[in-house]
Amino acid sequence: MQPRQPALRHSFTGVIDGAAGAPAALPSAVDFRQVRYTYPEAATPALDQIDVQLPEGELIVVVGPSGAGKSTLLRLVNGLAPHFSGGHLQGSLRVLGLDPVVATPRLMSREVGFVFQDPENQFVMDRVEDEIAFALENAGMARQEMRIRVEETLDLLDLAPLRGRRLDMLSGGERQRVAIAAALALRPRILVLDEPTSQLDPKSAEDVLAALVRLNTDLGLTVLLAEHRLERVLPYADRVLYLPQEGAPRLDTPRALLGDEPAATTIPVALSPPLVRLAKTLGWEPLPLTVKEGLAWSRQLRVPTARGAQPPVAADTQPILSTHNLHAGYGDCPVLHGTDFAVRGGEIVVLLGRNGSGKTTLLKSLVGLIRPQRGEVRLQGVSIKGKDVADICRQVGYLPQDPNQLLFADTVAEEMAITLRNHGYDPRGYDLPIAPQTLLERLGLAHKAHAYPRDMSVGERQRAALAAILVTRPQALLLDEPTRGLDYAAKARLRSLLEEWRGEGMGIVIVTHDVELAAEVADRVVLMSQGEIIADGDPYTILGSSPLFASQVARLFPGTGWLTVEDALDYFRGQTHAPYATDDYPDEGA
Amino acid sequence: MTRTSTLATWMSGAIFLLATLMGLVAFLYPFWVPALAQSGNTGLAHSQDAPYVLALLTGICFVVLLLEVQGAGMSAKTVALLGVLISINSLLRFVDLAVPGPGGFSPIFLLIILVGYIYGPRLGFLMGALTLLVSSIITGAMGPWLPYQMFTAGWIGMSAVICRPLVGGLGMRGRLGEVVVLALFAGLWGLLYGVIMNIWFWPFVVGTPDQYWEPGIGGMQTVQRYAVFYAVTSLGWDLVRMAGNVVLLLVFGGPVLRVLQRFQRRFTFVYSPVSQPVSQTVSQANDA
Amino acid sequence: MSIPRDFARGIAPGPNRSYAPPPIHAAAWGTWLAAVVVVLAVTRNPLYLLFTLTWIGWATLLVNRIAQNAAPGADTLGLPPVQFSPLTFGLVVVTLSALFNGLNVHVGTHVLFRLPRGWPLIGGPITAEALLYGALNGLALTGLFAAFVLLNRVVPVRNLVRLAPRAFYPVAVVVTIAVTFVPATVRQFASIREAQAIRGHRVRGMRSWLPLMLPLLIGGMERALQLAEAMMARGFAAGDEQPQSTLWVRAALILGMVALLAGMLLHLVWRMPVWGPVLLLVGALLIGGAVWRMGQGQTYTVYRPTAWRVQDSVICGGALLTALAFLVELPGLARTSALYYPYPALTWPQLDLGMGLSTWGLLPPVFVLLWSLAKQDGPANGADVSDVSEQ
């Protein structure tokens, strides 16, 4: 007979003694040593010889380029890897003294709560309360205890008013809060979240992050959060774990990790928020992490009072797409009330507005997916009335929010061929609007022509969807939330593509919540509210003045009309006597 | 260890076989019970509880099959996979309920058969039985026929596995022949489904055996009469279903098969974490 | 193509109040349904049939009224039911079944007309008896259908799922997930249709459904993987920890099945008075034991059980009494009156007061519904009443 497995939990009594408050004395919540993990049938390990010790009770943000193994690391904490994904694991893992591989996710669920990216796909039940109770039911908890736990958890995340609601009728932010509540029902000591806000709009994202901060500060819950909206979480992060593509991970305070040490051990410029980029270039020390801290510096700088309005893009040319007194909506509830909107060739128009303000409805009306109740939509000056969506879309490309819904073929090349056949072209013929291979090269997908689209990364999948749309060479392109779920590198790539197409005379409309994207690419910004356009003008006037939609740089230098780091740096580099101007201006392309 | 698992496999096979056998006997009672009733001389009185006994037996059979099917351990993956696939398939059921045109045509058999074929008889059974349950819940088309539908659809999914050796034997895996075999199989079941589904209905039309008029009627005559009843009321529909299934499999079978196969590895795997000596030394250092 | 859009509208956010638990326990409804099935299977006495159908119809009407008053989407899936109403169903089935029986069975004294002898099967006298008997069969079927429809409307899925024995927990979770994912799947389908339309896709013929179905399927399976991960992270028993059916359980199942099979043969074919039923009982017990044993291995608990109230006991009691009266000869009740035949000559159906009263055992749900309707109507009805008094 084999002896029984020794007790899983290690004793920490020797560690937690008198040294009150000193962070170094706290036991590690997570202690990984020389961990190497390879997914089944993968050639190279996803994590290689990783050593990580995370202290308990802190809010730790995990940062790194996509593909560096952030998700894998998080999944090792509760044993989902390798229990769920299979594969090969080496090294020693301890989470609160337990070995997650031996303990299995089922037992680890009592110590580690886990929240996933997409709030749609993590619910089993249909009601808030039942969903929270699901983990408790699985644990076989007595009913009386369960009721107490559910009440507590509801209060913890302010969900009591929603307790009886159906989950599919909640907003994304509310759903993600329910997911956090459901993960916390078993009172775990660690909460792990894998990019929980990447599918949310900024307002909901902020609600979710605020809830996390509260849990951490009020309850001392250890929060381990992978997140790419650094500007929102950095001020609250106790530590940042930086996971580079190559080399050892580094755990340190945000300031230290963003600081000016050798590039290999600090977070690269491309991953930093605009404020940090600017501050580093201008040499602000200690590094400001919030706009409030940054204002202390920026107020000391002499800056120009206003910037002249940009000349509008040739307003006299005929718009590619325009709406005239458009009334449209779903069924008998109108969303748009008399909208006049136009986009011309060679301009990028960004539509901003709250959820439900009618942005997507306007976009769908432009391609005929929603038909006007009154008014009309014109394509090249001709009303689209009576044309079907397929005809319109030969001239107008539309990238839906979730590009997955386009992709179903076995290869990227086949996806393009399907679109061509839909429009009556022969994919092998010579009279194609654009050679598919050329398009793929421009999208940077030439080497992926025969890959299965669904196996590619989020950014690549989005570009594959663009390939399937742009293969008819439309004159206008409409994009719905194109940066949702993208990391910084993919975002930069998309941005340069958009600018390239604008240069070729394409008219581009982007619906987004991403103010920084708007600041970077927009020629014109249109603000919508309650189905009406409330402002339409150049980005410097609109983004510079509105407190709600202002970019970080605009908040730092109000009244200057600057929106992006480049705007500010352009000015400071011109000023030879600017006190903080330096020469090592970070290279954006890197 | 291996002997136990071989024994378990045999037992599991025996359970499948017995349940199917008993299910068949219970399903087909309208044909043999009246024959019994009139061959004996104790009259009808004794066999009047036959329908209830047999209905109960059908239920027990179903319970046994369900227990055996899930008894092999359903992981979170299979539970989630089935849940999502059944929800998709149940929505497809709206097509045959709400579109008046295509007669007995129903698109639900495509996924039931392919899931059974790719993921094995256990998931096939659950896919069939639970699709019918969930779809009748959400469409509101729940009726006394539900248990029979669940049972039959479960059988369809379970039996799809016999196409495997057929396809393998003909060396047609991954080729057009594979889809053709599956299409023929689906066509056959399209017809059989209707035949079986009518049997539960039949006693209501002619009355339960204890109320059976015309004592002279024997088993053969019952079959004959059922044949007429079937030809009049349902053959047309079932032919449409049969043709629909064949076309469905021919058109969608290949692509859907490829999708299911693509995911097959992700839903079934065995993991083998290896603890290296290094972990030992580190943990000892930790304790010290 | 227009169907899914209707669903999407049905799911559109609306008033969304918290839901009140249904006034009747799912198990009580189940017992009631079983009793209805027994009555309708046994009797062809038009009077008893009418009684039963009336109770079912009354309950259905009350449920309709309650549903109208409740907040939309309060406790439904939000999907419009597509099934035909029991009334339509009844009309069709009664007609069909009367015709079929009338044309097929040429027995009875009241000959309406004759079809030529030479016509196979349908040739011969067409009698009022056969027509009537067919119609009665159709009536019984209609009752069954209406009872199922009613059950589907009044018992929420989650309560129905909880009736499953513990051993079937995984299956119950599958059903719960399937139902939970329906609205999301509908939404997915709608947006896939849009996404494909904007790349020039048109629905023409069967093959053109592929671009709609494949993304739905692929997306669904990807979602299933994410869901499985989320379930594991919250302690859902993973494969290796779930109770496997052990050899003993399997042996019990096999023995039970063999006993049932033997018992059935002995009882129904060879008519052994004792051994048949005994073997049947043994088989059922063995299988029940196996189910119970497997259930022991499931460690889950239930957060929100529906309470069992006095009214549930009353409903069950009534239903059991009714079923008993129609299944077994009880002293003082003329069970034979239930076995009404119009053949060989039409007779008036016999009305046994006791038997007629025994169908009243199916009434308690109606009283409970009436009571909860009155409670629900309370303030609103007040206004109605004052209106009436003014006139």
C-alpha cells in the first residue's frame, strides 16, 4: 500500500510573526519555481523556467505582449492548466501552500476564484442569484450557509437589486460583476482575472475595476489581474508582474517597472499608457501614474493657448455615403431621429457616444442592414432604397464587432474566394478588383493564406475578416469597435492600415469607445447622444474640450488642442529652450 | 486493472443491449399483446394492465440507458459541449415546427447523427434524447409523445456509431463515401423515426387492448392494419423526412463533420503532468 | 428567415421584475399529470372524458389570465410558443381519428352508409359506433396534449430539472446549460446573418445556409470550451472525480434488467400470477437501488428548493385518488362504467356518481390557480369592481 498523500497545505505559522506590515514578511500567495509548461502538440513551451513569487493581499497586474503566456500563467494558479488543457508541466507550484495540480481545479476553486474574458460564456444558470450559488452547490454547502454566502456576495458587488434578473438582460459590465461575484462565492483568498474588461466599454470597465480595487482594499483579497488598460489600473496596483516575450518575468512596483532602466527588464514604451510615455520623454520623476499627478508637472510648462482649427477635408466633394434626415430603429422603437451624416473619400470619421446612443444603428443603416423608417441613405449620391445589402456591400465594407461571425472557411484564401463568389466574381479570374495575394500582403497575412482563420490570434483574425471584406475593394469602410480585445501591437498595426487606406482615398467610419484611437486617427469626430448627432467637427475641438471623451494628453494640457503624445512632443521638440525636452524620443514603430 | 476494465466494457455492452431489447419489446407491444390476448383463454382481463406495465418498462429502460451513458464520467467539457450543441439543435427544431411547407422534414437529425458518429454512442444518445427534451421545452411542443421521441432520437444518436466500421471497412474515411454512408443511414432513420413515432399513437386510434374490438384480430392483422394506418397518415411525411435527411447530410455533412473533427481533440484528451525531481528539491527547500 | 427575427424580438429587453416562485411544486404537477394520463388512457366514457377535459381547460384558462397579468418575461424564456393551441389540435385530431376509425372498423348497428365491398379495408358499412369511438379516442389524445402543454407553461425549466434524481446531475446541468444558452444562440444567429449579408451572402437554396450554420456551430463549440473552463474553475466535478458507475452498480443494472425482462414475460405471456409481478418488483428495486447509489456519489446541494406546501399535498392526494379509482376496482365505485364501448350498438354512457366524482380529484390545481389569480388581481380588480358598481 502506498502511504497517503501528505497534507496539501503547508504551515505558514513560522512566517507570519511579529513583522507587522512589512510586505517582505508576508507569505507568498503564489510561489512558482522553475515552471515550464508546454501545451499538447506545441513545439515550444508557453512558459519556460518561470520563477514567480506573488505576495498575499496585494493587487497585482500582469502585463506583457500577447503570446507571452499571461493566460497560461493565470491558469496554472488554479490548476486549469494542465487539468483542462493537457500538456506537459514541470517545476514546483504552490498556491497558498497547495499544489494546484495535485489539488485539481475542483478543490482549488475554494482558494482561487477565476474570472474570464468574455462575460457571455461563463454562465451556467439563467438568473443572477442561481449563478452565484452554482459554485456553492458544487461544493455541497449546506443550504443555510449557502443563503448567507449568496447574500454577502450580492452585497459585496452591489448586485442585490439585480438578484432575480435574467443574466442575458444585463449589460456587459453588470454581467462581469456577476461573474466576479460567482467566483467569490466560495470566499477564495485569491481572485484571478484574465483580461476581464477587454470586451467592455470604458464605463463598464471602470465599474468592474473599481469593484476590484474595493475588494482588494476593503477585504485584503489578493487580486491577480491581466489587463491591458494600464492607465486605469496602474494607480491602484501594488505591484506589476511583467512577462516579456523572452526572458524572466519581473515583479515590481509600477513606477519601477515603467522606469528608465534597461529595456529588457522594464515595460516597453509600446505597452505604456500615453501619460507614462510623455512623462518618460519629458523626464518627469517620480513617474506620474494618474492625470492628477501628471497635472502637477504639466502646469509648470509653458504651452501654447490654442491650436488653430484644422482645415476640414474638402467639404465640397461629393460624400461617398450620406444620410438625410434619417429615422431608423428596431421594430417600433426608433433609435435615430433625423440624422444627417456624411463621409467623404480620404477621411476617417470617428463616431463616439454612450452605449445605446445609436452609433451602431447608424452604421447598420449605412449598409442597409437596417432600413430607414423616414429619410434616406445615399451611396455616391444615389439612394440605396431598393438595393439589397449584398449590392451595397460591394462598395461599402463593414467590419462587425465580432469578426468571428464572418469566418467559417478552412483557410483565409478560401474566405476571400467566398466573398468574391458571393459578388459574382470568379476567384481565379483576371478581372478581380484586387489580387487576393496583394491584399494579404498589405494586411501582413501573406504567410497565413492557408491557415485556419479560427486558430489565429485576435488581431490576425480581425485582419483575416478585413481581407474577406476588402477583397471587393470598396470605397468606404465601416468598422464597429475595431479595437475591442486587441493588444497594443495589434492596435498599432490596425492604425497604420487605416491611415494607409485613407491616403488612398477610402472613406472610413469608426464606431468606438476608444478615445485614444479617435485622438490618433480621426479627421472628424461625431458625437452622438440619444439617436442624435450633438457635435460634429475636427477632433481638436471636440476631444480637446469634452471632459468625457478627452484623451489623457488632452486632460494634461487643457486648452492646447493636443490629443496625442506626438502632438505634445512635436511642440516640445520645436521649443529648443523647453526645460524638459529631451532627444530620446521613443520610436513608436518598435 | 485491465481485466476490470474489460469486464466493465462487457457489462456496459450488456446494459446497452438489454435496454435496447427491452425498449423494442415495450415499444412494439401493440403488435404482440393483442395476439396474446386472443390466443389465451383467460380472456382479456389479465392483459389489461399490459400497457401500463410496458409504459413503465419503457421508462425504466430509458433511465437505465441514461445512467449507463453518463456513468462513464462526464467531464465539464462534455457537459458544456452537449449543452451548447443541444441549444443550437433545439433552435433548429423551430424550422420543422414553424415552417409549414416541408412536411416531416426536420433539421435536428444532422447534428444528432454526426455527434454520435464522431463523439461516440454515449454523447450521441444524450444529444438525441436531450435535443428533443429541450426543444420541446422551448418551443412549447411538449406532448405525450415526448418520451418516445426522446428514446427514439437517443437511439438514432447511439446507433450512428455503426457507420464507423462501415466507413472504415470501405476505406472511405475523409472522402465523399463517408458522407454518402451517413446520408443513407440518416435516410433510413428518417423513415424509421416516423414508423416508431406512430406506434405510441396507434393504441389511441384503435383503443387499448382491453378495449379492443374484433376479437378475431391477430398479430398479423394488427401489423397489416398498422401498415394501412401508417401509409395513410404518415408515409408521405416520413418520405419527406427521409429525403430531407439524405439531402441534409449530403449538403451539410462534410463541412459539419470537419468542424466536429477539428474540435474532437480539444474535447477529449488525457493529460500527463510530469513532476520532475527538481520540484521535489524545491519544495523541500521551501519547507525548510 | 423571419422566424429567428421574431425570437430576437421576443428576447428584447423588457420589464424584468424579479420572479415569484410558482404556487405549485413541480412534483405535484407531475403527479397530477400522471393521474391525467391514467384517466385518459383508461376511460372512453364520454362523460368522464368531458369532466377531465373541462378541468384541464379551466386550469389552462386560469394560467392564461395569470400570464397576461404578470410582467412580460417575468419567468419565461422570452420565446414565443409556436405550438398550436390545444383547441386546434383537438379539432384536427378528433376529426382525423373519427374518420380513420370510421373507415376502418365496420362494426355496429347504426349504419350511416356503405362503401363498395371491393375497396380494400375501407369498403363496407360505415357506422356511427365506429365514428364515435374514433372521436372519443381523439378526445382522449387532445386531453393528454393539453395537459402536457399546461405543465410546460406552469413549471419553470429549472424546477423541472430539479425533479431529476441526484444520479442524473450531469444530465440536468446539460439541460440547464442548453436552455440558458438559447437566447445567446439566437442573438449569435442574428448577428451572423448580418455579418454574412454584408459580405454579399444571399439565402438561395439549401447550400447557402452553410455560411450561417457553420459559424454558429464553430462559435458554439468555442463557447462551450470557455464555459467548460469556467465551470471547472467554480468546482464543477471534473471527469476524474465524478463517481464512475462501479462494477456493482452495473451488475445491479444488468440483473435488474434481466429480472424485468423475465418478469414481463412471466406476467404478460405465461401469466404466472405471483412470479411475474415479484420479478418485476425485484428488477425495479435493483435498478432503483443503482440509481440511488449513483446519486450518493453526487455531492452537490441545492440553493433554492421550491417549498412543498399543504396545497401540493392536496393536489397529490387528489390525483392519486383519481388514478386509483380508474386503475383498480374500489368498493362502491363502478369502474366498469369507465370502460365504455359504443359497440355493437350505441348506448348511453353509464354515469356512476362515484366515478364521476373521482375525476374531481384533478381539481385542486384549479383552486390553487383561482386563489393565486385572486391574490394577483387584488388591487387591480378593485378598480374594475367599482366601475361595474357605477353602471
